[in-house]
Amino acid sequence: MTSVLRSTAAALALLLALIAGPPALAAGAPVGQLTILISIDGFRADYLDRTATAPPALPGAAPPGPVAIPLVPVAAPSLTPNIAALALDGVRATAMHPSYPVLTYPNHHAMVTGLRPDRSGIVDNHMEDARRPGVHFSTADRAVVTDPFWWNESEPIWVTAERVGVRTAAEFWPGSELPIRGIAPRDWKPYDKKVPANQRVDQALAWLKAPADQRPRFIALYFDEVDTAGHAFGPDAPELNAALTRTDAAIGRLVAALKARKLYATTNLILVSDHGMAPASAQRVTYLDALLPAGSFRAVSLGQSAGVVPLEGHDAEVAKVLLAKRPHMTCWRKGDIPKRLHYGSNPRIPPYVCLGQTGWSVMTHAYAKAHPIKRGAHGFDPDDPLMNALFVAEGPAFRKGAIQPAFDNVDIYPLLARLIGVAPLANDGNLADLAPSLTY
């Protein structure tokens, strides 16, 4: 009951904020500063400690449970020297905890709205809504993904900023290629995975060539090569290390250009990731269709976590099977999901949610055939250190050489609001968590 009341109160607070009208510029906001938010999808927090000579810290096989990953000083020669330099001159977090489910769309949206997936409306990479019967939201279906219906339950920071005249730009950040609540970033690009990292940087730099009064004051950039390599080859593979190096070089390209244009001193750079990565294998799968009879259920989402809908007349049968104790999968009724996951009240969440043990997937045979499991995966328990995300920040707003204690990724939103100079909407973040790293 307490969690229900808390969720209801939070939702009411958000509604009242919207009724109150457009947000105002925050008092005392910095003038003339640029904020660039960069997501490196799948960049596990400890990747930053990898060097050209040291082997990966973890074995290739999936560990039996959470593994403690020590924070060590960035050593030379680093695989990511440009990011390491930013960390040494600015702030590095011991860990940034992703939100559940530990997937790309929910976590990118959590960072720019400050709302956990349960409240933001982007509850999974795959979801359904009773108000759109027969429609399945999938990251592979661009027509559905770019329908504002799915995104209008929450407001990303660029919408709030644009409402008060702060110009924004976004390249490939999930949710940025459509109007949300009627507003899109002033400058944006439709997602194209084939565009290399250097070209993405060059687009951001092109936006910054505009006259000062027409330049964006906030830019969101998205890189995906590290995540792609992590899935395909595993988190400890040389191909993953090569992807880290290439992405780092693009970051270096951006920093060098900002310095050449004399913009760097007034730019706050924030590097984040949506999640980490763990070893995976086609031999480590719990098959739902081997446990449940055909015609008894429908899976809305599958992977490292799964959402299951019992078909009519089969709820008791499905509940008996799913709620039984199993070695590599834990399932809950949506109302009984542990409170620490902050998940289970949104109508888009299916009646049953299953979570695989780290390294184990939850699938059906048909889904596994269509989507073969590769050597790396995420989506596991957000408290597992293998899911820890990157946070590095450098600029006038950040202390030099600081180590930021672990925090939740919803705190990124109030941080962005502070840096951009807009009043944040009601959210789940807490700017005080980042106080040890800030200069103002």
C-alpha cells in the first residue's frame, strides 16, 4: 500500500507540474555555457580501466553471481586515453546504477527524464499498450518507435529547455527523432546505425558553427559501436577493446575541435552509458515454452528479462509454473516485484515479469532461433556490478580529480537541468547525490 501511495503521489506531483505551465529558466543558471551529453551504449564502468597490456579483469564465462569490480586508477597505456584524461581532470563515478529493466531505451529515457521506466512509460525495449490494440513497440520497428503516443507520458530535458527558449540538438539519442508533447530538439537527425562515430562528432561540430545566438546550448550524442561489439563478441574480446579505442578517438576528436574553437573552457562534457555487459551463451537459456504448455501464454518481451501474459483461462497454470523456484530465473507477479527495482505499476508492464540470473537468458525456442544469443548481453539485475554504467564529467561545473560515489542514473536529469539552467519537472532523481562532484 505504501508503494502505491508513493507512486500515486509522485504521479500527482508530475501532473500538477504540467498544469502549472511551461517551466521557467532556473534562477542563477550559468550563462553562455554549453552542455554536451554523450552516451556510449554498453560501456561498462570498468572498461575505463583497461590498458593495452593488461588482460580483461573478468573471465569469459558467466560468473555464478554478482562480481565485485574494484575501482583502480586509470593506467597507461589506456585503451581509452581521451576518456581517461577527462576522468583524471574532472569527475569519475565509482558506478552509475542503471534502472530496471537494464535495457537501452528505458535507461536512455530515464537519464533525460529523471523518471524510472515504471513512471516514464518506456518500460522496455518491447512493450504493448491496451490503448493501441494489436500494436507492438519494438526498437526494430521505426514506424512504431517514432509514434509520439509511446513517449508522451514523460518529458525529456530537451523539450523542457526548448519551451523556455534554450536551443537543443540531439543525434540518435532514443526518443529524439520525434516530437514529444509536441516538441522536438531544434536540431536532430534520424537514427542511422551505419554513420560512424567520427561523422557523428562532425555533425555536432557543424551545429556549433552557427552564430552564437543560433547554436544549441545542449547537445545529446549517441554512440553504439561498443554495445554492438559487446553483444557480438563478448565483453572481454579484442573486438570489444578495438571498439572502445575507436569510440575514444571520436571523443578525442570532439575535445580537440572544442579547444580549437575556444569553446572547451565553457563546455560541460558528460559521458554516460545506459548499462554494462556480461558474458552470455546459447547454452545458458531458460526456455519458457519448455515450462509452459503451448497456448497458455504470450511473451511481450524476451531476452535477459521477460514479460509474460497468461492467455484467457490459464492464469493459475502460468502462475504455478513461473512463481516456482528455479535455478537460473526468478519470476514475479507485477505487483510483487521487489521494491528495490522500482517496477511494476505501469499498465504497460505485463502481468508476470521474469529475470534471468546474470549470464542466463529467458526465451522461447522460436525467439532464440530468430534472435540467436551471442557472446554478450545486458538486462540482468541492476545491482550486479557487471551492469554498472559509465559516468565521467569534465567542465566548469565539475570538480577536478574527483571520485563520485555510486549513484542512480535518474540523477542525470536534475544535473542536466542545473547545467542548462531550466527548472526540472518532478522526477525520481536527486541532485544532492552528485553534490560531491559539483562546483555550483
